[in-house]
Amino acid sequence: MPDLLNTPTATLSPTVGALPQSAGAQWDAWYTRDARINLPLTDTEIGLFHQHVDAAPGMMALDAGCGTGQWSRRLATTGLGVLAMDASPTALALARWQGIGSNLHYAQHDFDTRAIPPSLRPGTFDVIMCRNTLPYLDRHRFLVDAARWLTPKGQLHLTIPVTSPDAPRPPWARALTPVQIRSLGAGWAQRTEYVLDSGHVCIVLSGQADPPTS
């Protein structure tokens, strides 16, 4: 298993106090006020994921925006080494309370505003998960960074809530429009899209993304 799972937390991620109000503190407030924020995994979601993603024991996975760690724990039980990262201390505390293990490590990180930590080395991860988190991120930056963090044969799996431009949604449930979703993956060698349910689509990207031309 990669050494980063045994690296002290202080090296893996910044301190709680260093995170900006707009990220960690805001998510903490949402987790405290609204239990609907925890969207349960379904057997259908898990089954479709394994149909489209090669996630085998011994591989290394990053759960980007892990929340309370549902996917992190699921992948760890199948023998993957999992680094699970989230901006919210509350979410991470709930995740740790529900279970940890030798091949599962939680760390606090804001993918938009923090410098890339040493744990996110180029060519480290065979699988990167990003479940319902992409609408909150700088999409261009995250996709470029994720391409760098993947191994040459690695896969990025995006679960994305879908909405119409004017549809009202809770602040913790942002979504992308079909037009925005169609633009994701430009420059990647392979792109697969499938419908998860009436409100979500999934995109699997692989092959290093080309650098931007402008």
C-alpha cells in the first residue's frame, strides 16, 4: 500500500483553522442543519460503478469531497487503499466515527483554495471518486489536477446532480445543467457517460487530459 496512508495527518493536510470560512465552516453548518445532505449509496449506484470502473484490490483511490465517507469505506472493504479528503471537519468526524482501517485515511483539504499537499502526488491514484462535489469546485482546475494525480491507466469517476438552469435547490445540493455536463472531459482520451437515476449522471474519464490551448 502506498506510504501516504501511513503519513502523519499534519503532513497530509492543513490545520482546521487554516481553511477558509467559505469551505469548511460553511459545510459544517450545512451538515449540522440538514440531515438530507447525506445521500445514501444504493445497490444500483454501486453496481453501475463497478461496471464502468476498474477498482481492484491493491489499487489506490482518492475520494475527493468524501463527505461522511460512504464511498471511502465501501472501497476500503474491497481491498483498495483509500485517501478520503473533505473540507468539512464535521463530515470527517462523522466519517471517522463510522469506521476507519489500515487502508483508509481521512484528511482535511479544500481542493479550490488550498495548495496541493504532498499526498496528492502525480501518478498516485488508480481511481479518483468525486460524488456530488464537482458543482462546488473550480471544475477546470479540478479536472486538470485529477488528470495529473491519476496513473496512466487510472480513471476519474464523477457523479453529478443534474438540474435545469432556474430550478431551485438547497445550497448544499448544487447541480450542473446538461450543457455544463456535456462540456466535461474535453481533452481526455476516453469519456463514458451513463444515467444513474432521474437526477444524476455519471461520467468516467481516463487518459491524461491535454493541457489547455488558451
